[in-house]
Amino acid sequence: MTTLHTVSFQKTVLASLIGLCLSQSAFALQEISDEGLSNATGEGIAFLPTDMSMQFNGAHSTTSTKGNFSDITDNSNPGVGYIHLIPVGPLTKTAMDTNGDGTVNTSDRAVGKADIYLYGLALSQSNKASNVALTDTDWNNRFGKNITSWGTPENPWILKVQTALDVPNFSATSPTDTGKSDVPYLMLEAPLYNTSIPSDTATDAATNGSGAYNLKLGLWADAFVRDPSKVEGDANEFALGAMYGSASNTSRENRLRLQAIWDGFSINGSNIKIFQTLGGASGTKGISTSYNQTFGMAGVLRLNSGDSTGASSRATFTSAMRTNGSWAMDNNSTAYGKPVTFGCGNSANATNFGVARCEYRYRSRTITDTVTNGSWTAPIAANVLRLSTKETTDDSTKLTTTPAINGGVAPSFYAQPTSETAINNDGIYLYNPNINLVLGTLYQPLMLGVADDGKNISLEIARIPNKESIYKKLYTDYDNPSSTTYTGSTCNVHKCGDNGLTGYQGNNATHSSITIGSTVYDASTNSLSAEKGNGAVGISFGALKNRTGINDTRTYKQWQDQQRQIKTDEFNWTDTYRVRKYDSWCDGIFGDNCNATEVAQKYDPYSGQMSCVNNNFGGTWCDRSVVHNGTSQAIGNRNGYNANVVINKGAYSQWSYRTSGNADVGTFNDNNGAYNDFTTYNWNQQANNRDYESDRALSAANMNWDLTSTGGGSVPRTCSDLNSATCTGLANWADVTAKSAGIRGISPDPVPTVQNSFKMSPSNNFGSAVIDGLLIQHLKVTTKGL
């Protein structure tokens, strides 16, 4: 009740007040000039909530009934205060014409409207310390305890007005458009996110702000389908018939009930700005003129459960044991002379150049991973967001009631089950969710306005214009994270930009990140990815329970190959002729015994020539003269022989072996095993009989997979022990690829690098999920009336 009091002033009092106002000494609020405001950096209010919590308590006692209100201070039944979401206005013909025939009649399904009650809303601090295991009581109780200190005096909540200078506007006549202006804004800012989280078990936990990192949120919701032809309070308001115009049907009355509880999270680092957007939008290139001077918002919404990369966010499990079998050569590929055999043997007679199967040889072994009496244990200190619907007591007579309006006790939901197959294993569990959403900036605002039809509401994040001063602030160069050209960055639980304040994360990142469950963090690029191993947890239908007595075996067939390729080289017979140098007086005139006067001889004329002069008187002369050009040469006149000889020079094929890589990309040694023929001949044979080399059988070099043939010797090409882990021979073994497997006619069976390749976690564990580096380039949501 309000009581109005009136006061009568004497004329003298009134005259005095008027005179005071007219006096030159009067004080009043005065307008501050733009010049004066230009020097202002902003004003604000800091506040620090301590020993606080919030919950919606109903005004009804546990014994009251609808319409029988008790004292508003009666909180004996907490949690039944509510928010009622009511759809208003008539249904449209489009909504009611369910069969799409253009007419609304009894052949159409009945269409109702939903009434939604949000109640039991509670914000508090978790009952458990952040490193203590949560139980079914925690996951099924919407309220914990009062928040000890939501921030610190050095890091409080702040409500302030500030002006950002030189903010780029929407004008984009060219990419180098420099249009800009100042933007004043109102900002509500939560305490900044500490780079080192304070402990909630420390002696100063009541004042160090640790409670802000261990919040608890609870909520209940009831939803009903209402018959739009019935007024509120009608006995059949929820008994909507099946068809249009049909009678009420009480058997169709029902209710959807939901419980949501998030235990262990923080909103530190969040902020929201409200301002008037800048101008410059011309209506071209997707930049609507509706962007100009309208209601704009920007903010960073950070809902973090904490670091999910450590051991505390992963399950522990029994590792599998791996057994490697012995290597077995395929199809006797080292056997001699089997063209159909892969590898085509080791014999020099088994060339088979051009036959693909001869370019590879294979080996295989069996690899077995085994777990015996293994176990899988869920993390004990995981923060959880649980969404559930199953109540402990089903009462079919109360499917159209809610404590929000009908009074009565608050609902009771099933707690954590005792096993993963228990009937009460209800709800979706999201472990360690970290949600960091960047919703607009001062130069790419989030705008709330009227839709184009003038009837509905639109929510839009502005399209990024083709303007360097804007998109270079937003985009990220992942190949060069320290780039000063593209300065955009991702906001995640580890980092959110940089505001230059020591000890705190930034709040000026441009990309969003959403992770659920175990993650892997790369600090060099500030990027997150989902954990993929057996220890990953994240999303589960029903609570995760430990497993024991796990026995599992998985067997793989590992195939490897060696590879060689054809190489063609030129060759020379190195021993066909020799060059001899004689004393000049040994000319057949003074004697035939010239061996005594032989000066020098050279058996390999291709490693350099000897200088000689064909002169009977003075100097030396050559027995035979040859060069490297592979043509016929005249032999010096010696003992009556004046013949032509052929210096043999031709080409031959040999194998070049792969020394690294695999069948798809490999490195081949072009120098190993150069072919030389060191066969010698009887030098007493006449030179003209050496014109024919048909008796010299030409065969390819490097035919042996396991040996090289260089310098007339044999050097191991591969390890003799195929099972040796230190096998470092010239021809490498590599896992088969689709290319080499196809030649062999086998299907590759990839072997995991680690032995824990089979699933050990419960069947209801769907693992972790990550959306990282999300930049909203343009988003528009418009409501549409039914």
C-alpha cells in the first residue's frame, strides 16, 4: 500500500526558493563540452560480491495450494519461483494447415502452443573443492553453498562507460578505406580470468577469488502443449485433441520436464558492451544500411570448467600388451629363377626387367595386441553439466501440474546410477565443457533490430566488410601466430587474446572455441584438438562407470616391401687392350728382343692415355693407340700387324634400390653396385682375334636383393636377420602402400602406432568434441510468428 502525503508551502518559502534559483551563485548540473569529454578515459563502478548466492524461491509453503498464499518470507519450499514464457497472438493459417491443401479443416492435425516454466534457478558455489571427486549428490542437487568471493579487490566486477578511439566504420569503398570514428560504450565486465587459478583449499580461499572458478548452476523447466481455444485455468487447457476442431482429449495431456545442473565452472573473463553502431554502410556488397547507427552489442561469453588437458580430465586404463611375430619372406621370394615369384629371385639370370612383381619383394608378420583382466576408470574430479528428465516418482495424475504455479514440492530426479546399465542411468553428461564465445566486436557488432517485414525481431552479427582495417584485426595467420599483419586470435580456456595485464588472460580475442571433454593443447598456435585415445571422456548418455575384467585381443597382418627400379648405364670393357711404350731403338732393325727395352705399359687405356710418338729414330712410339670415342682405331705397325680393332662401348641395365621412403615416395641410390667386368684375356692372343666379343655373356648387374657387386666383391645390401630392429641395410623395408599392395594382391592392414587401438571405455562414452578457431563471418537470426 502507498500513502500519499501532501505539504503546503507558505508563500514566503516559495518566494525564497525562486530567488535562490535565480541567484548567480546557484549550482546546477551543467553540460560538458566535447573538448572536455575528449580527455576522459571512462568512469565506472567496481563491486565485489562476497558470501552470496541466488535462487528462485517460491512464495508458497509446502502445504499451500493454488490461490492460498502464505507470507512471502516463507522459503520452506525453495526453488519454485519461476519465469513463465508465454506465446501470444493467434496461430497463422500456415501453421494450422498441416496437410498443405490450402484449407484449415478437420483433416488437419491440431496445432497447439507451448507454455514453458523455468523455475528452480540457482547460482551458487559447488559444495566440493575443485580437486575433489563429485558424487551423485553433487550432480543431482541444484544448489551448493554461498560464493565465498566472486573476484578480489584487485580483480572485481566492473560497470563502466568508456570510449574506444578510431574504430573502423562500415565504409568500404576500397580495401584501404580509412573511415573510422570513436565509439562510446557501456560495459559490464566480470573479473578477469587468472592465468594461475587460485586454490579453493588455500588458507585465504575466502578472499582469493577461488570461489569464482567453482560455481554451480541449477535449473528446472516444465513445458506443456496448450489448447489455444481454451483460456488459462480451463480444466481442458492442456487436453488438445488430435485433429483440428476435435473434442478435448485428456489422454493427450502431458508435460516435458527437464533438470539442468552444471557443477564446477566459471564465467570469469566475460564481458558485454552496449553501444550505438557506427555508420558508413552503403547497402552494397552485403553491408546493409540497417547497420548504421543502430543498437549494437559486443561481448565475450566465457563458461569454463577448467583445463581439460591434464591427467585429471582423462580416464586411466590398462594398456594392451603388443606381441610382434617373426618376419616371413613372401612366397619364397629369395628362390632362384622363379619369374612368377615376387622379387623374382636373387640370381643374376633372373632379371625380368619390366615385370612389376620383380620390382618388389615382400615380408609379413602377425602383430597381436592383448588386454587381460584390464580396467577402465573414469576421472574422479571432472566438472559436469548434466541434463536429465527422469524423476524418482512417476505420478500420472500430475502430468499437467508444475510447482511453479500449482505449489507442492519441487521435483526429485534420479541421481547417478550404480552401473552403466542401471534403469536410472538417465541424462546427458557433458564432462569438462569449456565454452568461449566471441559475439561481435565494436567494428563487427551484434545488432538487435526489427526484421525487414517490420513485424519480427532480427539478431545479426554484421558481415565482415572488405576493409583491411577490419578483416586484418579478425583473421588469424595460423602459419605465423606472431604475425603483426593478421592479429585475430582464438579465445579458449588457455588464452583469450592479450590485454597487457600481468597475471590475467586477455578478453579481446576474435575467434570462438567450444570443447567438451579431454583435449590436447598446442601452445605454439593456441589451438585445441580432441583427445582420441582410450582415456578420452566428454559426452555420455548416462553417467560413466568404471569397468573391470576387460579381456580383448586384436590381431593385425603387417606387410612390408622393398623396392628396386631399372637403371640403364653405359659400359666399357676395361681389359680389352693395353698400351705399351718402347725404347725408340727397338724398331726391328737392331734386334727383335724389345721386351728389354719396354719403357711402360698400361692395361686400362680408359683411365688416361700415354703420350707416345711413332718415330723410328728418336723418342718413343706406341704399340697400339686407343682413345675413348668408341670408334675403330688404327694400330701402330708392329711385327707386321696392321689391323683395325673395335673398342666395345654399349649400355646395360641394372637395379637401383630404394634406400628410404615407401612405394609412393621413395629415394633411390643411383650409384650403388656400378657394373664392371674384370675378366682378363690371354694377351698372347693376336689383336685381330679380339675384335669379336660374342664369347662374353652380357648380364645385368645388382641382381641379388641381399648383395651388391662392386669392386668385384660382395657387400651386404640388407640385414641377414630380417627380424632385427637395427636392420639398416641399403634397401629399406617400409609398410606397403595401396600401390605396392595392389601389385601383390593384398589389402593393407594398418597397424596402430600404439597398442591401445580397441575401445575399453563404457559403451555410453562418446568421447570428446572440439570446435576451435570459430570465426563468425556473418550470422542473422530472424523470428517468425506462427
